[in-house]
Amino acid sequence: MPVPQAEPLAHAVSARAAALLDNPIWHSLRTHHAAIALGDDRARRYPSHIGPLSGIPAQDPHHYAALAALAPADIVALFSLEPFRVPGHWTQLRMQPIVQMIRPAGAPALDLHLTPGAPGLDSETWEAKQQLRPLTPADAPQMVALAELTEPGPFRLRTIELGGFYGIFEGHRLLSMAGRRMRLPGLIEVSGVCTHPDARGRGYAAFLMSRVIQEIEREGNTAFLHAFAGNPAIRIYERLGFTLRQTFHCAVLKPNAQ
């Protein structure tokens, strides 16, 4: 299926940052997340307990063979600007377009308040009630359950180790969360954004994203994200100042048993 391409945003990022963002998983695993990456210069992936995101430098059988050795019994998820050329020893489980959005310098200021009508008022009120707080490894089972219900993207028990996740609770029940995933020099991905169907329409996702984005920008980095093309949440991301930068092919693959 042809994938529509975004208009280039030359003003949004430097040429170096653009080169990194054109193959974000690969470069995240080569730079800030190199210490946890599996693989070498032919193929790299996150450990399976963190997630299936994987990267290769080019669409070449040599790189796919190296990737298969890293995932003999697991799925991998890949992004590519060019159409995939997957060798025959892989099974394609899912193939669809995914958009990359970036919040460029000069984007509107963020409002750290819940929307009118939401139960609760501002961040101070929520934190005082301990209904908004940083998430910890003890919350991982609830985080995985929420992600499996809402499908924001792959999420596993130790994805939280990538850092910076916040959640909103009702009692002990996790209703919404957002955090970080890929990290590149000067760039951090906002990810894991999801809200339980029972709590949608209250502005929780935008509120938590604003919290994460402000931390990213306070550290001197630029926030970016990925979303499946056609996801209605893209409208929320646009209101938060994100602009479409690029559209990728996204594939979920599994190597065939040898």
C-alpha cells in the first residue's frame, strides 16, 4: 500500500537530527540506548522484556539475517521510509503506515491543567491526593494490562525502564499513562500514551503528555512521537503543538523456525 509522505519541515530540526529521525529505532539503539541494545552494526533490537522495537541500517538480506539471530522466537517491529524488502524466511504479521510527529521550537506553551469537567482540578490537587504520580516497576502489570486493552503500541513488563512514566489513578486503578521510549541525541520520544475507555473525554492523556513534554523540553531536548496513521488521537497531538514530519512503513515480523 502506498504510504503518503509528509512535507519536509526544514525549520523543525537540524540536518543531523533529521538524519537520526529518518531511522529512529536504529539510531536510538546506537546512541543513548546502546548500553541495553542487543546486536551490532548489522542489526540491533531492544531486549524482549522491554519490547520488540528493532532497527537495521538498510533493507538488505544481510541485515535481516543478523536480526533473525537476535529474535529466534520473538517478534520484531521495524520502521522504514522505503518499502520493506523482507526475505522469505520471515512471516509478516502486520504491515501499516505510522506517522512521526515532532514538537518544534516555538510551539505553543502547554497548559498543565485538566480540562473543564474532569474530576479533579489541577496538578497540585491531584498530586496531593496521590492520584497523579510517577509510575514505578510495581505498576508494570497494570501498565501492560492498560496497553493491551487500548493498543498504543508494544508495551511489556520492563518497558517502564526506559523512564519518565506518569499515571492517573482512581483509587488503585490505573486510568491513564504517558512516558518516554526512544532517545536520540537532543530528541526524546513521548510514548505509551493511553487512557482506559471508562475515563476517556476527561483530558487525561493530554494532561499527562504535557507533563512529560515539559520535562523533556526543560532538559533541552525536543519531543517527538509516533502514531498509527488514522489514529484519532493525532488531533490531540496537534493541539499540543506536534506537527507531522514523516510517514513510515511499519512492519511486525517473526522469523520462521529454521
